[in-house]
Amino acid sequence: MTDKKDSALPDNTDQSSDSTSTSSSSANTSTPQAQKRPGKTLPTLALLAGVAALGLSGWQYYQDNYLNADQDLEAAQAKITQLETKLSTLDRSVTRNSDSASQVAALIDNMAQTQAQVAETKLATEQSLVELSSKINKLSNADKNDWLLAEAQYLVRLANQRLLLEKDTRSTIMLLTNADSILESLEDPLVFDTRKAIASDIQALKSVAAFDLEGRYLQLAALYDQVAQLPQREPSKAWQAQRNDETEQDSAPGANNASAVKRLFTEAWQGIKSLVVVNYNQKPIKPLLPPAEYQELVTGIQLQLDVAQVALMKGEDAIYEKALSRVAEVVTQHFDTNSQVTIAFTTTLTSLQQVNPNPDVPMPRASLQAMKKLMQNWNNSAAGETAGGTSE
């Protein structure tokens, strides 16, 4: 054991000496490198310190600017939102104010129009009051003659309207005669020319045949009611008997030789008679109409009579004559002209065809114009008398 330890010690001492020698050699070798590094480490350290300072300043700048910028941006956005809210509120306020302004302008226009209408109504009312007061003054100053003259004027106007609308000469003459009687009762020389014009118009109307418009209308209405009673045209009894004999002879089953010979002579005689033709200007006989067609025929005739009534009232002579001619033609073709009912119908229809629904009648224009002139002269004379009385 001791020998090994002892043997080991020199080895360790050798190793330690070797290590010390190597360390001394390495120290000797490193001392010149260590003497060379201090010149390069200082700039490196300064560069690292500058970079660190630059990074620290950049980080501080980032903290100061960008983080605060986000907060400022959020604050600015909040302010923008507030401003937009305020702006929308202002827009609504402006819109309401503009609507209120337009409503106020419309109210002002309505008030202006109302004021104009009130002014016009006031002016019209004042004029009406003036006219009414003048009429009241005239009525207070009017006497019996003024009322009689107004009545005569009304009768003359009514006569003109009656003759213009109804062609009623008898009523027109009666009205003009009544007006002349009223003017005669006035016993004033101013009415002389008017009475002369009225007499002239009455004489002109008397020279024209009277036209009874109402009577003609009622006659057409009576024909309208009588159409359904007209009998249809039927074949004659002789013609029916001949047709029946021929049918029986043709349908007899066993005709003898005598009848055959008789028929032969009859046919020969008919052949000889056919050589001579006598035209009696007779129209072919039409068969009876079915009920539906007969009703259509009656309705058509009544419609034409309605047209004639309207044309009579309006004075359309061409339409009136055309409608009655159609009625006459249809009645002659389809109804029994030998029946007393048909004869009476056609007689009345023929008399109505001779009527002129628009007769030429003289209009009493002269009496109307003379009456207007008389009223003007009468009012002027009354005004002159009133002015003379007030001056005195």
C-alpha cells in the first residue's frame, strides 16, 4: 500500500509539475493576448451601450407615442361620434325648423288668400247692399203702374219662350193678348209703340196654322199601345180551300178513272189559262210569324214610334218622317190591311206623316224689343220725376 502510494506520489508530482508547467506556459502565452484585447472591447462595449440606449429610447418613444396614439385615437373617435351625434341632432333640428318654416309660409299664404277672399266678399257684400238699397228705394217709390208694367214684360218673355220651345201658337197669342190688355190699362202714351209691336206679332201668329205638339205626341203614344192588337195577314179562305182540295186529291189512295180524266181536263184548262197572265199588282202572301218573331216585330214597331216621339219633341223632321215610313211599311207587309183595327191604325199614321215637327212660326221679337225699350223709357221718366221732386 505504501509502495503504491509512494509510487503514486511521484506520478502526481510529475503531473502537477506538468500542469504547472503547462499553466505557466499558457499564462505566458495568454498574457500577450490579454494585453492586446483592451483596445477592442471598449468600442464594442460603447457600441453595445449605444445600441441599448437606442433600443431603450425607441422603446420609450414607442411607449410614449404609439400607445398614447391609440388612446388619443380612441378619444378622437369618441369625440367624432359625439360630433356626429350632435350633427345629426342639428340636422333634425334644421329639418324641423325648415318644416316649421314651410308650414309658417303656407299659413301665411293661406292667411293672405283668406284676407283676399274676405276683402272680395266684403266688396261683393257692399255692392249687394248698394244694389239692394237701390232696389228697396225703387220698391218704395214704385206704384201700381210699375208692377203692371213688370207683369206685362214677364208675359211677353213667357210668350217668346213658349213659342220657341213648344211651337204653341195658341198659348203665345193668349199671353201676348194679356200683356196688351195690361198695357192698355196703364193709359200712358209711352206704351203706344209697344202695343203696336204686340198687335203685329199677334196678327202674324194668327196667320199660321196652330200646331198641337202635345196632341201629336199623345197620338203616337196611342199608336204605340195599339201595335200589339194588330191582326197578322192570313191567306184567303179560297186559297186555303184550293190547297186543301189539292192535298186531298194527291193523298187519295185509289183514284178512279173519272177523277183522273177530270184532273186531266183541269190541268189542260189550267195550262190554257196560264197562257194569259193578268197582273193585279198583288204581293206574295207571307206565312204567319212564329210567336218569338211576332213579338220582335211588335217591339221593333214600338221602338220606331218612340223614335218618332223624340224627333217630334226635338223638331227633327227627317228622323220623324223616316221612323213613321218604316212603321207604315212594316204594318202593310205583315198585318191584315182589311181589318178595321189596321185601317184605323194606318189612317192615324198617315195623318201623322203629314205633320211637320218643326213648323216655321214667326217669333215675336218685335214685341220683346219694344217691351225692353218701354222699360228703359219708363225707368228714365221715373228717375227724372224723382230728381225733379228732390230738387224742389
